[in-house]
Amino acid sequence: MYNSPKSTCATHADSWYTGNGYRLGQELSGWLAAVKPTEEQEFEPPIAGCKAIIGPHAGYSYSGRAAAWAYKTIDTTGIKRVFILGPSHHVYLTRCDVSGCDYYETPLGKLSIDKEVNDELLQTGKFKTMSLDTDEDEHSIEMHLPYIYHVFQDNITVVPILVGAIDRAQEIDYGRILAPYLADPENFFVISSDFCHWGTRFRYTFYYPEPLPSEIAGVRLRSSGPQQYNFSQRPIYASISDLDHEATDILTIRPTPEVETPAAQSHKKFSDYLDRTGNTICGRHPIGVLLGALMELEKHGKHPKVEWVHYEQSSKCQNLRDSSVSYASAYVSFL
């Protein structure tokens, strides 16, 4: 299944995204060209000094357009290395792993892995090397590779990092390790995450009976027994949107004189929010590591800014038989 012991195939090509390089390039170009910010959004891509993005990793028929909003914000000037932080879906980890490959294949071309940086991370004692099977099976990193190649071409190396089910203290610790790399003007970070996975097939049916803000607490809907809520008046998809936007509001960082450490506050509030709602944001730990890095840079006088530029759902849930996944895109810069 591998072309060599030092590379991985584009294993999700021809299923999760187009495997033909020419057609794939046309799709990516079309989605990027379709990004048209409104006057209300108050941002003009590309964003000068953009240092990181947060973007989805579902099949491109679902999330390709949403991901384009994140990639459109990137200013590629001077970037030589792209870190990719993706959550582990197939193996249980309580740490972060790097790739053991020399390069990743994509339908557009090969992306070389930065072995020097890999070695530096391994020397910290906090990272291990993922197996080839794990590398090949994981989609959270692979789904970003075509966009990365398309936007940066082959002018960069990549540093894929698989983030396990780490706790809040570990997020801060890994963020501290990665902070100097994030501060380096030659480096860029891609944080891979979908947002709410809603429905009985995901075992997640959290519902806000009233629009936010509200003092009425959220509930878990049950498929059995009488239903006390009127979904025609308060649609499930509207509750999901409120739930996700509650998260993106917490994760929005705008430096102000009133708040000395906004990234640190965002990290705590995000952790508390996840404990309270259980929202199935699969990239919560990569996002937590990013916040840990921003917290470290705050200590050294940096002023991070995180802005969300797009949100959508794969479908509009009307009842408990329905399901959906949410996709959100953001960029990170420093003021």
C-alpha cells in the first residue's frame, strides 16, 4: 500500500476528495475564488502577518468550501515551513506524535517532511513517532495537504503532529514547546478541526431550548418517550449554531487594554465550555495546544488575534433522526 517505507500514499484520495491532480487543483482554485467577504465581516484576504489558521477536515464535498475561507486568509510571503496539528481519530494517544515519513504524497505533488524539526521535537521527550498505519489511516492531517500544496506549492516543508487525548495542562505544555516555532516568521500553523457532530449516530444530542443568551440550561434530547420541545419554533439546527458560536465567541481573541492575557482566559473558558456542553469538537486538543502557544507568547509581549471568518453545517437537523457536522474557519495573527 506504500510506495516506499519513507512515504505515505494519499489514502483518502478518490473517496474523500478528487484523486485526479488537475481536477483537484481546479476545485481548490474555484473554492478559493468563491470566497467573497461581506462588508460586515471587515476582513480583506490575504491577511498580512497571518500566522495560523483553523479549518475543517471532512470530505471536500462537505467541507472543501468552508476550508477555503481559512486558506484564503494566508499570506505566503516568507513562509518556509508549515506545521499541521490534527486530532487522532483511530488510535488512542495521551501525547503528541510526529511522522516517521520523509514526505507525504498528494494528487498535486509531494510535500517533504521537515526531519530536522521532527528530531528537535523528539529530543524534548514529549513526542513519539506515529506508525505508518496510523499515519496512513488518519484523515485530519491528510485532508489539509492538498490545500497546503495548492497554496504554498512545493516551496515549503511540513511538520505533521498528531494530537492525542491530552489534558489541559498538557495542552499548555505542548503549546510552550511549539511557541518558539509559531513565533518564527518562516513558520505557519494549520490547526485541523471540525465542530459539532450532532445526532444519535454521534451519541450527541445537546439542545438549547431557547436562543442564546438565555438562563435556560441546555438539555440532552432523547429518542424515546414523548418530546416536549417544538422543533418547528426552535429548530435543532439553530440550537447547534448557537452551541458552536458560543465556542467561536470564546475562541475569538482581540487584544484590549482591559484584558491582559486574553489567550489564557480563552483557554480556560474553552475548557470549561467543553466540560459543560460536551460539544463534539474533534480538534479541541489541537486548538488547546494553539491556545497554549499563544499563552506562552503573551508572556513575551506578543498580542495574538483570533478571528472567525466562516461557519456552516453539513445539513440542517430538523428532528432526532437527522445528523450534521459543523465547519468553521479562522485565522490567527499578532498585533
